[in-house]
Amino acid sequence: MTTRQRLFVMMALQFFIWGAWLPLIFGYLPSLGFSPGQQSLILNAFPVASIVGMFFSNQWADRSSSPERVLALSHLVAGLAILGCGFTRSFLPFFLLMLVHCLLYVPTISITNSIAFANMKNPDKEFGIVRMGGTFGWILAAWPFTFIFVNWDAVSAVQTTGFVNWIGTALANPLVGDAAKAATRWTFIVAGLASLALAAYSLTLPKSAAAAKPKSASGGADSQAWVVAFKLLKQPFILVLWLVTLVDAFVHNCYFNWTGVFLGTARESGGVGIASNWIAPIMSIGQVTEILTMFILGATLKRLGWKVTMIVGILGHAGRFAVYALFPESAAMIIGIQILHGICYAFFFATVYIFVDAYCPKDIRASAQGLFNLQILGIGALLANSICPWLIQSVYTVDGLTDFRGLFMVPMVIASLGALGLAFWFRPPMDRPAEVA
């Protein structure tokens, strides 16, 4: 395989792991009998790990002579931990296993970006294609559960002839209720196996060009890469982008907290009424769009520039939640609007990663990526995972009925404000990277 193809496979495995367990965990945790507070602790393991990783794992990757080995070791331990989540129903072991997994998995997102950029000659054109591997991985993680969440006893009881009729019968008999929730344990088992596969695959990756850099380009206290990365915030345009990234990350995580529940809730209770075996595939529609968007991302950046491209990405969130709020009775519109998820991700988050690579010093790029992942995967997710359960359960749900319209107006307004902030205050220089004072 070519270097680009090998990096593509790396990204596919990296995001397959996350895509396997994330979409359905929000409905699975209550089925285990965990309290809202316990659920928040488990969900916040991921953002807390992102914050911790900013100060330790990304520093290790920036100063390590072999980030590929860091990636392999991280996924070996993280894979065993997430496997364990599929075999326990008790809070404390589940929480500890998830915490271990996240502490080791989350920093690998920055590390894989760093490895990819280190092996590219033209990141503006190549990163979109390589990162598309992550999108394929996320999609591949979603669709097998269409068949895992099938009531096979009911299928066996039906006399069918021919493969097509058999498939139709299987898709028409999804698991429901407690049986569907119990089957969700397989999402953690599949994620663990994929993590172990990536641990082995990491050892075959091309040696990162970043490994040849000196251990410290700055000297003194600045030998800590994350210290230098934080100094980038002295640049007003980077500070503005960093703060808007927090806003977009919060809204992005509102989507994951609420969409699965919204899709699965019965129509008479205000939801869409989607069968359990179709929730994950429907939520993966946005990843299909992301693939198409990644193909045109380089041309879009060249034509629209950094600011307009990212504003379009943020406003995509507002548009999607507007449809959720105003047309909850239209399943076709709710399913169709999932296409905006891919546009939102590519036009904002992927663009942010490319921007960081273009404007930040080479010897701290993993930590600079981690600086923004601190918002994307850390603080933004932490706020969402703490606030979203409270909003949906305590504020917008009364007597078992959820006011989804009022609920979705919240992220719609917040996303719109983020776009305005970017439009008025984000002014990157045209001809030079950020300087570290």
C-alpha cells in the first residue's frame, strides 16, 4: 500500500472504535440502572481524558522518537479496557474501565493527526482524503448493528424462501425494549477488538518524519510542548478560534446526547419512532456526506477561505436543530437532515485541524492539535455531557413527555451565536504562521 493508503486505514480503525460505542451509550447506561449522576460520570470520562491528554500524552507524542509505538501501546490497553465494559453491569467497574479506555484513546486522535500530517507533502489537499478513512470507519461501525439488533427468534419463526425475503424479514423484526438495550453491550466488544487490531497495525505505519526533530526546540520551561501550545493563545485570531471551537463542540455533543433518544422515542411521546436497529445507521448518514464533503474541502477552502468555510460548518448545526425543533413529526425530514452532520464536521472541525497544521510551529503540532481537542473532545463535551442530561430529563421532560422543540432551540441559538462570533472577530493573517512569544 502507498503511504496515503496506510494512513487511510489508520484513520478508519481509529474512528471505528469510537463510532462503535458512542451513538448508543446514552440509552444503554440508564438500562443498567445507573443514576443520572453516575451516567454523567461515565460520559465525562471522555472529555476528562481529553483534558488530561493535553498535558501528558500529546507532550509524549511531540517529544517521542516513535509516536507510532505510543499509538500501539495506547490502543492495546485501551482495547482491553473497552472490551471489559461489554462484560460488566456494575457502575464502579464500568466507570473505571471506561476511564482507562478514554485516558488512553482520546490522545490518540491528536497523535494520528500528527502522524498523518508528518507524512504528507501537501496537507491542504491530502488531509481531507486521509481523514476520510475515519469517516469510513465510523460508518462501518454503525451498519453491522442493523443485524445485531434483530430479533432472531422472531425471524426463525417465520418461514421465508430466498435471501431477499430473509433479509426483509430480519430488518422487519428489530429488538425492542430491554432486549435491544441488552444487545448494546456488543458495541463495546466490537470497539475493543478494533482497538486491538489498530494496536498491531500501528507498528506497521511509516516512521513519522516528526521523529527526527530535536527534543526541545524552545528550551527551558518551554521544553514542555503544551506550554508552548498555550502561548499560541496570545495571538487574537487563534484565541477567537479556540473559543468558538468550544461553542461548536458543545453544540456538536448536544447532537450525540439527544439525537439517538429523539429518533427512538415513540411518536406519541414527541419523538420520531425509529426502530432500534436503524438508529445507528441513520445517525451514520452524516458520515456518508462527510466523505463527499472531504473530497471538496480543499477546493472549498481555496474558494471561500478559512472563515467562511468554518461559518458554514457552524450554521449547519443551527439548521439541523431547527429542523428537529420545527418538523419533529416528519421522519423523512429528520432522516434527511442528517446529511448536515458531515458538512458540519468537515467544514469546521477538519478545517480547524488543517488550520492548526498551517499556522502552528512544527515541533509542537501534536500539542497544538491537542489544544483544540481540549475544546472539541474535552471542555465542550464535558459541558454538554453535564448539562444535556439535566436539560432533557429535568427541564424539558414533564410527566414522561419531552418537549423536544424547546430542547432543540437551545443548541440552535448557541450555534448561531458562535457563527456570529467567528464572522466578526476571527481575522487570521494571510501570509504567516502564528508566532510563539
